[in-house]
Amino acid sequence: LLFYRKKLKSFFARYKTLQWTSSYTLPDFPYDVKCILAEKKCPDHTMRIRIIEFLQADMTKYLEGSLYPNSQQYNIVVNALLQAYPFLDEDGNGFLLWKRALKDRFKYVRRPIEDDEQVLRNKCKFGHRRGQTRKPSFAEKKPDDVQVQVEEEPVHLEGSAMDVHIKWLKQEYMKTQRNWEEVDNRMNVTIEIRRKMISDKAPLKDILRLFPFLRYPYQLFREFQLLTHMDIYKKTVEILEIYSENILSLYAVRNNPINIMLQENLKRHTEEDILKYMKMTAACLLLPDVFGDDSSLFAAVNEEVKAVTPVLEVKNPFNVNSCEFALYIEREELAQLDNCIMALAALVAAFHVFDIPCPKRIHRTLNFLESLLFEVRSP
């Protein structure tokens, strides 16, 4: 009886997926997104986030409220997006990047939910650390809790107008659907007080309490661009595409555990975009070893983060379905990242945005990256 019940359950699951496949159509995007897509322009970070948010909300509707799509359903949605807008498939690597971003969006939506039976069941099932008992982070506090915190903390702002902007940003951060255009505007207005706090060496937790959107990679990159007039994500893509093959061919990294792990995983895949993604990931993680720097100050791969300065936490770097990238500062997670490119860009940006001195034991690696970013000299 149990055997046939499982068979029947499997049959209905396959039937539901097939039905879902045949009926799925892309959502009706907002007007400004439609304009960008109609012009066949590659969307910037804000537009990417908005597209992903709409896809996630649409998938949840098709899944009747479930926040756990299966791999095939992710593939269906991303394929539909790239077939409708082929220019989004950048250099043949778009499918992997859009799928990863969509999966990360579902993770982000699930993270603060603590009273949903399905979410709790899956957290326990997979033993996820975020499903364990712990003190709630700022991102998980209720709006009422945030309001109390606002009144208690010593805020040194110039006039009530600035208070209004800060309060709006904090309230908007707690929402699921955000007005990103207005977020950008208010982050622009508040940059002077934010930079003053950072230059005065205010505690990082106080800065993030007032400006929680700095936890978003997009806002971190945007802050970097306001300071340097440079698109760090775009430049990081160029750097890794140019140097990844050269880095992997160096004798200094031949017997490195990261390189050995890469070679083992390359044998399991034939897709060109996945192979390229793996090589760029390995090149990123091997950078400190190329320059003889301390790799523990750059990235903790399948290990606990120990460094206080900005460092990456990387889990299962060559597993396309379960790889995770996160940026840590002061041993606290600042942001989750989609891939190695975003991770490397966020690491460099964090040193500049938060005005953190570079440790000597990682200086040569960051100096190499900055020389390419700012085109100071030929590396």
C-alpha cells in the first residue's frame, strides 16, 4: 500500500509539473521594465532585481503559495525569460546567472518566515542553520520593534528632514515589494551624513541600523559608484574573463586544493556555461595564493569565517545547485551574493564603502584588483 501510494504521489507530482509547464507564461512586467526590455538593453542591477522579484511573485502564484519550486520549474521560468528576451543571455552564461538569482530570491523571501508550516518543515529537514533557534537579526525584526530601536539609538542628523528619510528607508527595508527608485533617491539624499558617520569611525552595526539597504549588493555597488564613478560589477566581470585562464595555468596553484577540487568537478559537466562559471569561481578563490597572501583573509571555503575584516564565506563553490556566497564583516553576515563575480566585487567594494584598512597579509591581492579597476598601472 505504501509502495503504490508513493507511486501515485510521484505520478501526480509529474502531472502537476507538466501541467504547470504547458500553462506558464511570463508575468506582465511594469512599464519601466517593459521599456528597457523593448529597447533590448541589458538591465542594470535595479532592473535585474525588479525582474527577479516579479518572477518570484509570479512563480509563487503558479505554485499556489509554495516557496519551494523544484529545479525543473526554475528551468521553465528562466527558459521562458531568455526565449522572450534572448539578449538577456549574456555571453551564453545568462541561464545560470538568472536561475541562481531566482533561487536566491526565494531563499531571501523564506528567510524571515517563522510561522509557515512548509518553511519550518524544510528548514528542519535540511538542517539549515537559519532554521535553528537564534536571536532575530535586524532584517527579521517586526516594524514595531524597529520603531522602538529608532527611538533608543543616538542619531545625530541635521534636521527633521533627514530623520524622515532614515525612517522611510528603515520601514521600506521591512517590506517584501520595495520602491527601488525611491530607495535610490533617498540613499542619494542621505549620503553626506552616511559618509560622515563612516569617516568618524561609527560602529558598523549603527551604520547598518540606519541604512540597512547597504546589506544589498546592488546598493553596496551603487555606493561604490557614487564614490568612484565606476561600475565595479562590470569591471569585475572583465577582470575575471581576461585573467581566469591565466591564473589557473600558473604553476603556483597547480596543487592547490581549490584547483584539485575544480578539476574533479570539471569532469562531471560538459555544458560550456557551467565550465566557464566554475573556472571563474576557482580563479577568484585562488587569487591570494597567486600573490602569496593569506587566503583566510580573502575567503573561507567550506569553513567558518574567522577574519574581522571583509571576507567571503563560500560553500560548495563548484556545486551549481547548492553553492553559496556571502560577504562577512566583523564575523557577521552582511549580504548574500549570487556568484563569484558578485562576491569578488562586493569584497572590494566593502573595503572602500566602509573605509576599512586593508590587512597587510592580503594587500598584494587587493592592490592587484584595484590596479585593474582604477587602471592605475599595468599589473
